[in-house]
Amino acid sequence: MQMTDQAQAARAQADAFRTTFRRIRDQVRRMMVGQEDVIDGVLTALMAGGHVLLEGVPGLGKTMLISSISRAVDLPFSRIQFTPDMMPADIIGTTMLTEAAGGGHELTFQQGPIVANLVLADEINRATPKTQSALLEVMQERQVTVGRRTIRMPEPFCVMATQNPVDQEGTYPLPEAQLDRFLFKLIVGYPSEADYHAIIDRTTSGVDVAIDAVTNAEDLRALRDIVRQVPVPEVAKSYAIRLVMATQPGSAYAPEAVNRSVALGASPRGVQSLILAAKVQALLDDRFSVACDDIARIARPVLRHRVIVNYQAQARGEGIEQLLDLILDRVDLQDSRAA
């Protein structure tokens, strides 16, 4: 009887999660045209408690997507436009001399735009490394430290960053430590021909598209708790571990192409990200347990920014996506199930 009650509770939690996820997605689709995988990826990162990096040329709706999500989930939204002359204080805040109510002056802290539930870091690679480093603590620890002051971020907290892969003048590539803090790296591609027709109809007709708030911060915190409760069988853990080890040159599971072409493989954060994102996939598939297929489905957006190829591979024109395809082919699901 107890197991039956637990199963029923798990079923109810999965149903609630899936219903809310779909309601948010439906609201975002009112504004966004196409880009189904990108929408699902951003929402998966939000539900898993991770951050997401969106890469694509200008004009594909990356900023619109994030602002649409903020309205659908009814969370405070902050947009930071990164530029080369931006300083860390422009992001995290600074102490300023202000006029006191009774006369005189006093030092007060003015918090920066990073203190919000959803933060859009637009064109993050245009900021200098010094400014980019201001995000390292807040993305990992959910807090910022200014002098002796520590400010905790509101929960849920999520950084959604964008970057342009084409324009390299005046940009600064994100360091490995920064990239590793993103749960996903999603590639935003061009719309299809049919999507262009829908974009024209929605954006040039003079009709405002309304997005309704279908959830709130409290509900999102509860949904994140549900994600954490999804069990992970040993076979799924083994598969995730072997995928990550296969990206590391010299490991027992690394193909020869990885040993030859990869300078830096995925870190333990890669395993954590695989498991968390797979838990969301399991819930969306009406299951309360992670399967190896869930991990394989989200492996590319989790690993593509965590694997750094060496200069020789770049000269040969070898890309990350081809290496990930090879790794997913070599790390067999059947081997993990037999382990």
C-alpha cells in the first residue's frame, strides 16, 4: 500500500510538472515562431535550475524568447547589454555617496541588474574578461560579493546569455570556467520558409501578441524540487559518466579521435548537467525515472561547449558536433545496460 501511495504521488508530481511546462511553452509560442528545440531547451534549463547560452546571428529572436519566458512565468526580468567598456560594478552594483534624508551624506549600496530572477546577458562575449568574471560567482554560488557585502540571488535564478558566432571583432571568447557554468549551449538557426510567413503575419500586422502569466516563482521552486526527486538508476549514471569520460583525452572510453583532437574534455559539471537535464526529459516523457535515452537526447547541448578542440583539429576543420556524434556512437547504450 505504501509503494502504491508513493507511485501515485510520483505520478501526480510528474503530471503537474508536465502540465506547467506545456502551459509555459504554449504562451511563449504565441510570440516565438518555430525554434521548438530552442524553446524546449531554454525551459529545460529553467526547470533544472541551470543557465543557458544561446548562440546565433542577430535577428533570430533570442532576446524576444527570453523576455517572453519572463512574462509567462511572471518573474522579474533584467537585461544587461554587454559592451567592451562595461565594468564589473555595472553588473553587480557599487557603493555610492548619496544625500541622507536628514542632511549630510552617506554611503549606500546600489545593487546592479544581476539581482533578478531572470537575467538576459546580451552579447556576453563583447565584455572584457574582467567583466565576464563578475558572473562566475553569481552563476555558481547564486550570490555576489561586493567588499564585505554578500547578496543572495532571488530564487529561482537563471542567467540566459546570447552571443554572435560570426562577428569576432571587438569580442572576447568566454573562458572555459565561464562556459562550464552553463547547463546548455543551444544553437539558434534560421527559420524555415513557412516560419518566415508566420513571422511576417505576427510582426507587421499591427496586432499586439499578449502573453499571460501561467506560473510564478513559488510554483517554479516547487517544480525544481520535483526534478531533483526523480530517481536515477545505476545504469543511467554509468552511461552519463562514460559519455563525459569519453570526451577526456587519455580516458578509458575516449575514442582515438578524441585523443588526437581534444585539448580539454568535460568536467564533473558535465555529468551533473546531463543528469539534471535528463530528469526533466523523463518527466516530460511521463516517467519518474531517468533512462539512458533521456541522457543521449540532451547530450549535445550539454557537452558541445565543454569540449575544447586543439589547434591541430581546428586546422583540419574538425568540429565539436562531429566529435560528439562519434562519442555517442562509441559509448553504446547496451554496454551501459550490461554494466
